[in-house]
Amino acid sequence: MPVHLLVDLTIQEGKLEAFKSLAQEMIARTRTEPGTLEYEWHLSGDSKRCRLIETYVDADAVLAHLTGSVVQQLVPKMLEHTKIDRFESCGDPGPQAANLLGSFGAEIFKSWHGLRG
């Protein structure tokens, strides 16, 4: 079952170029992680806020991402340029990933009901 992560960030004043450079590095590394289905960055019209949408094939892929170099090495650098406003996980990330997500302040929404095409 896929797991989705939604992260809303505010970019600090004067840090946009550093943010963009780091985001490019994060994208390049995440591209090589097995089980990553989606890893998209969206900027607001004024380039002060960003929404990151991530989708992983299953809980194992989420855990691999959270314990890999992108999160362990690059997220701390990203937090020097941004502030997390909202962090949500949709789907079952598994117990280990849920603990890690919780340490970042993520709220976890378990799958309940819906339609997948």
C-alpha cells in the first residue's frame, strides 16, 4: 500500500537560492532510492513557501528513505534554510518509520476508505 508524505515549508528570507540548490541535490539522491514513486517540490507564487509531496510504494520504501542519506545528511541542512509548517503522512508507514516521522513532528493519517484507480 503506498505511503504519501506532505511537507509544507517556509523558506527563510534571503535563503531561496541555497534552498533551491539543496532541493536539487535531494531530488538527485532520492531518484536513486528504490520504491520512490513521487518526489515533487512546489513553490508558492512568491517563492516563500514550498510543498513537498512524496509517495513511496510501501512502508519499507519509506523507512529506507528516512534512514538514507537524503534525510540523515541533507534534511538537517535544509532546516538551516527553512521551517516546517506542516508534516503529514498518509497511509501506514510501519512502526519504525512512524517513530522517525514523529520525531520530525509528522502527524500520521492511517488509510481509512477511498478509491484507487
